[in-house]
Amino acid sequence: PRRPARYDVRHAKNRALAHVGAVPRLYYTGQRPASLNISDWGTLDGQTIDFQNPTNRIAAVTWFIHEVETAWSAAHLNNLTLAGFYWQNESVPLQVPGEVHLVQATANAIHQQGQKFYWIPFYGATGYKIWRKLGFDVAIVQPNYAFNPAITTERFQAVAETAQQYGLGVEMEFPYAAANPGALLGTNRYLTYQDAAMAYGYAKGVPLAWYQNTQGLLTDFYGHEVLYNLIYQFLKGTYASEAYVANSSGSYTLQPTSPTFPAAQAVSVPLGINSLAGVLPSKGSTN
């Protein structure tokens, strides 16, 4: 029978694999359209919290950070380490009063707990150029190539140059069709991310994050096991470019490819943080 991933991690011969970082997300408490504003979220210290009040927004976020840390300590999650907090909103509307202060105050609250603050803005999002000033420790840009067929591989050149210029990491993204290994706009479109990372030099030594379309990797693990193994190879530095190619019978097979990308300066972001490197265990192996 197929073993779940947690078996491979917890029983790995290399005990370094047995501790995985987790980064819970912080729900956005900032400005929304009037119809979505929360004026009666609850009470803290006897005060009704209204998200239209900037001070109340900060109080709610600070409360949540402390609640997560308290619950985490009480849970005794021996194989997980609380590695920081993730800011869910994918842009920071700098023109909106109170937004910058909200993010910076959140960063201060996180840093006071000795934790890191992570952010993954979409491509071209407001605020990414000043992510350090906003208080983030790591910012990782979304290429968004996976979700729009109109975006060409030239996007990766722009992403690589942007990451190099502003010290960003890069997100690896599963398309919405990626659960099907035979979908050329699914698995193949994701594999372009791995090919681009190698072509532009950010496969190693640069912060990476994975968007897996909710449960894409888990679905793959319990199904055809294609993406799981290819991502494992990528993280271990043994991945060679492959893609699904249709054959005469109408089915698809993985075949070696030689992708090409427009030239760009190799990305080098010496932050020493690579979110999944060394974490993903080999299928059917404890090595």
C-alpha cells in the first residue's frame, strides 16, 4: 500500500527532514468596500472591534498572532516548526490611508515574537518595490503564468529581472488543471516554472514558494505521482526538463525536452531561505 508523505518524513533516516516549517496566514483586516467592512467583529478587552477603525484592525491582527502562538505551543507539534506568518493580501494599496501603517504594525508584532513575516504579491502588485520598508522579511513574486494562457514564457524573463532588482523570491504555481497529468495546459504549464528556474538561476539559493491549487500535490501523491516526483527531483537538483507529449493512441507520455527562454541576468537573492528545499521526501524511500 502507498505510504502517506508524513510516514516518509517522520521516519526518514536523515532526521533533518523530520522538522518542517509552517507559516499560517493572516487574514486581511484592512480597507474593503463599505458593504464588506466588519463593524462588529467581536470584543477585545471589553472593546467592540470595528475594522473601519485603523487601531482596531491592528489590535485584531496582534490578538490573532498571539492566539496562534499560544495554540501552537499547546499542540506540541513535534514535527512542525512555526516559521512565521504570511500576509494574505497580495497587494498593499499604498494610496489608502492606514494600509501601510497596518502592515508595518503587523510586522512589528510578528518580529516582537521572534518570527518572520512573509508576503507573496501577484505580478505587478502595488507595494512590491518597497517590501522591506513595509516590514516583510521575505517577499516572493507570483509570475501568474499558470493561470492565463495569453501569458507567454517571456513573463519569466521579466520575473527574473524583477526578482534580481528588488531582492524577491519566485513562486512556483500549479494551474487549475494540474490535477490531470495529461492536461497540456496543466502539468506542462507547471513544469515550465521548473525549467525557467533552472534557466534563470533561481532554482537554488532564492526563496521559493509553491501554490498548489489547494490540494494539487496531495491529489497527485495519491494518484499518478507525477508532479510529486518531478518537484522532488527539482528540489534535489536532479530534475531534467520533461513534458507530456501526445502519442498516436491519444494518450500522453513524459518525454525529455530542451526548452529555451529569452536571456536574462541570473537571479541571486542571498537570503538563505528556500521554503521547500530538503523537505519533500522521495516516494517509496526514506533516504
